[in-house]
Amino acid sequence: MKLDFSAIENYGQKYANQVCDDFFNRTATINGQQILKLSNVAQVNMFVVSDLFEKWKADTEAFKSPYFNFDSDDVKAALKTFMNTASQNIMVKREHFEPMLSKAVVKTIILLLDPSKYFDDFVRDSPEFTLTKERLAQLAKYTKINSHIAKSMTEKMGNDDKVYVTVALNWLNEISDNVAFENVDKYFETLSAKVPFKKEDFIKASARLVEEIPVKKAASQSFFDIEDELDDENAPLPTVDKIQAEIDRKGTPAEMKLPGLDRLNDTFVGDLPTVNDLLKRDNVAGGTPLADLAFNRPIKSIADGVSLNQKFVFIGKLFDGDINAYSNAIDKIDACSNLSDAKNYMNKYLAPKYNWISVAEEANDFLEVVARKFH
């Protein structure tokens, strides 16, 4: 099953807007107890509370100062009392609350439609590639739908305080193979009672690919159905096969070569496992063909070198449909001082986190744009 993240996010925004219109027309803020009763699906409310909990922890850390002893027992007790008191006095304005509610709806729909992805993403997003008992406890506390998954993982954790993400993913696969997920229909009926939708709106046809030539538009369509209406400058770049065939016939033109860059899969080096290692395809001799080398001009930002069509491909395939993750990654890569630092960041964080081994071609295309930034 392939989820249409654009459709899911659009629905999340509509739902949040409708609910907030109904609630904030009579008050300027919302408190904790009101949040717990706001949505007609309890899981949505729990995800909002979970988000608030993460912000509460971040604020606690930000409160600490290098000029005072926060390890003192008296300070610890006082800070705990203060933060616990603050947590009982939640007060959020609409401008801050609505995005949180929209995000919670999106997470709920993903949990309902593709629970394996939801739990897999949670494990992979663990800081320092380690799943802690504390983080797993938060999963169990705030995930009420298919809660047996978190409980089973907690049992496997046993007395350990933490495990590597790879170990946790193996647990997750084993658990998922031996348990059934909840029937989602009742939850969708409840959500739809507030803001109507059809479950099929959130699922892409299995045969549809972003790179396909657009077909005649249906009544319900995704963004990728309107490629024929894009301006010429935003039209899809030449296909990988066409570019590679031309390169094989003529050789790589000098103006298309970047310093030290021939085939993309030969570019990653370093002590850590490289993107090259992650992107290898055993069934393709000689490496993965070059992708989208149609442009050779330098760019000031990664975003400047990404066409509209490419942007949605990268978000959907390299960042699991997470627009914020894509934007944050571009900001961090733009901040790198050279191509080597950029590749090291992708090697260490992006490739393992988003499993780029399964989308090697798109990862190659993305690196081509990154290389142009540091040309």
C-alpha cells in the first residue's frame, strides 16, 4: 500500500481548521482537559498531548543554566515541582494549537492505514540510533490504537535500558508477523463524521508512479496528475535511461562533469558506512546510472536546483512524505562547508534513517543536486 501523504496532510489541515473554528469561536485558549476531549477520535487528542509533552521536556532542558548547579537535589526537586505545576496549567492559543492538531490527525491516519510504517518510523526516529526504555514507554503511553505492539516491544526490552534501532526493528518485524492490527473502519467513520472523506482518498493506486506520463484526470486526484499543466521550466527532467544512453554513446561532456564526480555511486567515501554501501544494487552491473545531469550551473541553495516535480519525488521517496524533514535536511546540507561534509551528513543520518537502499535511484538524483551546490 502506498499512502498519498499530500492528501493526508490536506485532510489534517481541513480537520484541524474545522475543529478549531468550532472551539475557538468562544475562547482564546485551550487547556489540557479540553484537549483530551476535543477530537471525536481519542487517539488524535493523545498525539496532541504527546507533542506537548515533548515541548515540555525541551523547555525543561532550556531552563537549565551553565551558571548554576542543576544537579543539586534541592534544585532538582524544585524544578520538578515547578514543571509539574506548569504541566497542570496548559494554555495554548489557536495559532500554536492548530498546527499541532493537524499533525496529530496526520499521524493518526498513518497509524490507522499503515501501522507498520507508523511503528517503524517511531523506532527509526530514535536519537543516536538507539531506542531507550523511556522512549518506548512514551510510545506505549500515547499510542492507544494497536497498543499491543508497544506492549510487546516493552516485554522484549525486559530489564535493558536501551537497544540499538536495528535490534528494535527486528523485534517489530517479528511482532508484526504474529499479531493482527485493529480494524480501522470505526475510527474512520468517527473522523469522517466531523470532516467527510473516503479512505481511498489517502491511498495511491499501486500501479501509479510519479514518473509515469499523466493520464486523464479523475474526479479525485493527487498533485502528480497535473504534470501536464506545469510550466516548461518545471517539466520533468530527461529520464535516467535517456541521459545514460547519451553519455554511453558520446562520453560524459566536460561541462557536465563535476570535480571528482563520475558515477554517483563512486562518490561516497569515509570511515562510516557510506551511502554508496547503502545504495548498491546487486543486480545492476557497473553501478547506478547518472540521473538528472541536465543542468550544470552552480546553485546557491539545494532548493534552487530542485524542480517542482523532483521536489515531490524527493519528499515522497527519500523522506517518507515528511515535508518538514525534507526542508530541515536541505537547511543542514546548505550549511555544510563543502561536499565532503554534506556527504558525511547524508551517510551518517539520512541514508540509514530513511532506508535509501530501497530508493537508490532517487538518492542518486538528490546527490547530483547537492554536488551542484558545492561545484
